[in-house]
Amino acid sequence: MRTLKNAYALIIGVDNAQKTTQVIRDAQAIYDVLTNQEICGYQEENITLLLDKEATTESINKAIDDYIAKIDENSSFLLFYSGHGGYHKGRSYLLPYGATSESLILGENLREKLSRMKSKRMIIMFDCCHSAGFFDGKDDIISQTVSNNSAQRSLNKTESLEGIAQEIDDEQGMAIIASSQAEELSWGDNNDDYSVLTTAFIEALNAKHKHFFADEYIRMVETVNYVFVRIPELIKILKQRSDIVKDQTPYANLQMNSDFVISYIPQQFNEKIVTNKFKIPVQQDELISAKSNDIESWERNEGNNLLLFLHGFSGESKDTFGNIPKMLQSDSNFDGWAMKPLGYTPVVQPKLGKDIWGAILDVDKIAGFLKTSIKYKFKDYDRIAIVAHSLGGLVAQKAILGLDDENRNRISHLVMFGTPSNGIAPEILAKQWNKKYSELSSEGDYIKSLRKQWKETFNDTYPFKLKVAASTDDEYVSLESCHKPFHQEHREFVEKKHLDMVKPKSDKDATYGLVLDTLTGSKFFNQYTNKEEINLVLGKYDSVVKELLPNKDDLDKRGLTQLIFALEGLERKEEVYDILNNHPLAKRNTDLMGIIGGRHKRDYLKTSSFKSSELSREYYSKALEISVDNEVHSQIYYHAINLAFLSIVTDPESGKSEMKKYANQALNATTHCDDNLWKFATVAEANMYLGNLDTAKEFYIKASKDIPIREKVSMHTNAYAGYVALTNKEEDEFIQFLKARLLS
């Protein structure tokens, strides 16, 4: 019989004689499913169940003290509380049975007790008091229940769940879920068995969310994700029964550092467990340590102002913004500023993995966490400035819209880099991403609703200083998506690609200059940004040509690249070829041709432009021809694999023959080259095109070993787009492999 010998739980259901039987049913149901050996596999002696009169202050504290004494570093601990709470004069509390003002369980005291547990694998669940949230189908009853003082009391209880969740959060392995967020009620239905949170949690423990069984465990992150998906679905069902029911969004903390085992999967699914060759699962008894010194190294708590760095979905809090925090800390202008990262930690992954984009679920989840953090965790800071990258900018916008006026007025600055504020064009979603991120469509309800609410709330007049920065070399976010929703005065330009734009190499970098000058009040004039490159993107090719063409013989490689783009924009192709054929730096320079071909390739992937695809093919083909003549094998495989990619992505129906020709050419060239990550990636991609998926996996594993996430994402972009175009499959075992290996 399967038994989780080192898993402990404290289940509390306390109604305080309010005759809300569902509170008790919820707690009992959690106990029953945990102790069921065919489902979760907890030992009964490792679970304490306290119901109503048993759930006194003394018994709750004693139970926690007993667990403090018995659990060790390898234990997991689940605390489930269904009952009442409150928030008064800055102090949150839970309300045990028969408690007085002197015997409440305060959030600060609960945090102190939990901090004494040796385990760093804890999941805490607060299911709000249901007394104002249940109905039996009679609207007059529910109307009376949630009216006047009763509704206000319920609101306070709901808020207290967020408050106490943040108050006990130690950001070191503790996962906390509350049933709803501020200004929302928690709902259920007397016609159903349990509250919506309890229902969702029990379904997760029964593996209702799993389609792929890599091992025999239910883990924390997948459970949190399922709760966030399922509660709105259950609320939608309740809304069909009564007009009284309102939206309910759960709360979860995100500064967690482990994805630990909660329970076994139900025994009935054991036969579905597959051998996972490409991702080693975390074992039940493996301890994932608390926050490392690297992550903490630049955080600073001193100061009455707070600077929050909000990373995107491909980033990690410790390194997304490079040296910006440390450089700012060395500036005396920021002596009064605390600095912190916010978002998913490296271990706790977004729903779609460490990808450029993420699910709207994740945007809302982090936005809820940010909004609540501003209200509770960061309540003592006078001003809060937010620097956000990529989808972190959408998170910031969503969170700011959800704040009340008092807390919104504490936001002093918002600086966003490479944020797709206007979404992704539908044609790009279809062409590049196979509609994978359709929720982020510029024509979709989510982006349209966000933009509408932003316009109605601010009407281009902001209570904070706003800057939105776009990179002219961003391969993922178009200039239009980044800039269009905001007036010219808020728009800025920086350099580098999407993942590198927030990693300045020095204090002379445009990104650092923008952050520094925005926060200190100085005017940002793009003094470090290459204006010729900006003009290219804006279509002002003439000014670039007039400035650079007379000095073409003195230009460096970058200047030549810009001049070539400008000449191309004016369709002066003869002059382009003249430079490529005769300029000392460009003559038969296959690397430069590859850079230009790559620029057109990225433009094609962003815009689906036929012209861009043809130009990309043209430059790669010319470079390949020269590379073959000169027998430069590293350049041969570089250009050939890009042509294989373009062949299948631009023409999935008839491009397979050319794809195989170029894939074989690339593969042959790699046999003459020394090993490195891009050789391995080329071998992997070529074998993928040739149908040798096991070999492709082998070399993707070699290529992705111990390399930064940026290189992994680059590999995934090509592999995913090429494979989907080749197979017309959105999800299968190989795509799961790519996700697990390259986006983890």
C-alpha cells in the first residue's frame, strides 16, 4: 500500500455556531481525500482534524507546536483553514471557536510558529468564511445574507485572507492559497457539496487536471495552477443559477522556491505513468533549498521608497535586469530606495513554462499578487516605482487598474521595456506560434478589455510617471504593440534584442539611462541610442542614407548593416549588392549576410511578410553559396539550417523537399566542425526535419546543458515553429520534450 510517511496536515473547520454546515463539510472532505490510500496516501496519524468546538485557540496552537516538534527537513506540511477571520488596525487574524479579542490567532503569531518548522515545503490554504457566500437557489435569501452589515463583515473576512497570507509568507518554500482577493466574496452552493476552493482542490488531488503522468505525484505548482483555472469555471456555473454570484479570483503567493510533492496521484492512474527520459522529476524526499544568496544579493530593504523589478515570463528574478539594481544602489540618488524583485522564481514556473509569452492565467495571477503586495506587504513604503520587462508590463498595468485610489496614488513611476501592450497580431499568432498564445491576440477580448479599462481609467493623464521603451531589434514585440497605446511623450527607444534589452553593460547604456533619468526626474534624450536604427524602423530611410552613404568606406560592420537596411527600404538593391560585393568589410562577408538574413527572418516571423521571407532566403542563399565555395563549414551549417527552417515554415505544403536538402547539407557540414552549443543545436534541428526525433532529443539535451535561458528560448523558437509547420501538431510528446528541456 502506498503511504506518504513524511507528509503532515492540519485541517481546521470552524463555524463558531453560525450554522454554516459547509465550513465543516469542506474541512471533513479534505481530511477524507488525504487519508484515502487509493487517492493521496497520507497516514491518518499524521493528520489532525479540528472541527468547530474542537478548533479552539489552545487546540490549534497545540497542534502546530506538535508538528514543529515532529517534522523534519524532508517533511511536507499542509494547513487547511475553513472559517472566519478579520483584519483590524493593521493586524490580520483567524477566529478560533469561542475566541475573544485576547485569544485570536494573529497573523504575526502564526508566521512565527510556522517559521520554527524545519520543513520548507508547506502549503497553506485559507477558505474564506462562507456565511455570506452560499445560496440554495432563492435570491431573496442570498440578498438578505449579503446585505448591509453582513456584507461588510464578509468583505473584511475576505480581505483578511490576503492580508494574513502576506503576513505569514516567508518567501522560502511556503505556498499560500486564499480563496478570493480583496473586494470579492468566496462562493459555494448548498446544492453542491463544497465551496468552490475546496471543490477545485479536491479535483486537483484526484488528478482531474493531469493528462500526462511523468511520475506518481501531485505537486504544488500544478495544483495552484489548476485552482486558478477551475475556480472561475465553477463560478460561471453558479452564475447561471443566480444573479447574486459575483466573480471570484483566488490569491496565491509567487515568491516560492520549490515545487514539492503534495500527494500521490490516485492509484487508478498508475498505469498511465510514462518513462520520462528528458526531465528528471524531483523526488519526494529531495529538499529544494530556500532562497539562495545569488537571488538575495542585490535586494535591499532600507528606505521609505520601493523600486520593484518585475520580470517577464522567460526571466528569473535574480538576473533578468542584469546589473541595473547594483548600479542604481551605487548612486547616492537612490539611498532612500529599497529594491526587490517580484514574479515567478526560477523553480515556480508559469503555466506554459519559461517562455517569452505566458497564459493570461499567469498574467492575472502575478497581477493579483502584485496588487495585494502593494496593499499589504509593501504598505509601509511611501512611493513605489515599477520597472517591468516583457509580459511583466501587462502584469503591472493589470495590477495598477485593480488598486484603489489610495494605493494607486502610491505608484510613482512605471517603466516598461518590450511590453506587448497592444497584444500580438492574429496573423503572427497563426504563422509563428500556431495560435498557441491566442489569448494575447490584439483582436482578443483580454487585450481589448485591458486597453479599454486603461483608457477609461486614465485617459492619458497618469498619477505616475510613465515610460514605455521599445527596441528596434526586438524579435518578438513589434514597435506598434509596444508604443501604440501610449502618447508620443511616453515613448522611448532602447537597443538590443528582447531578452537583452534590460541587461545594460555599463551606465552609458540607453536602458540604464532611461531607468535612471525617469526615476530621478531628468529628461531622457536617447543620448545613447542609435538614432539611425530608430529611423530605419520608422521608415525614415532617406535620412539614414544621406548620413551614412557618403561615409560608407569608413563605416564599421554595424554601420554597414544599417546602411544596407535603409537602401533596401528604398528598394535600391543594386547599391546593396555593390556594398556586399565591393566594400572591404562586406565583400563576400557571409557573417554580415547572415545577420541581414536573420533580421529579415525575424521580421517575417513577426509580420508574416512575404517580402521579408524572400529577402531572408536571398541573403542566406547567397551566403551559403559563398561559404560552400570557401569551404567554411561553420558558415555552411549556419546558413543551411536557416534555409531548412524557412523552407518548411514559409511553405509547409511544398517546402519539405528543400527542407530535407538543406537539413542534410547542414548536418554534413557539422561533421567538420568543433563541438559547441550551436553545432549541437543544428544537429538536433536537422535531425528533427529528417524525422530522427530520438537523435534530435539527444542533441537538444547536449546543446541546452548548462546554458543561459536566452539561448534555450532561441533554440525553442526555431524548433517549435519548424516542428509545428512540419507536423501541423500543436501538442505531442516531442513538443512536450521541447518545452521541458528548453523552457525550464
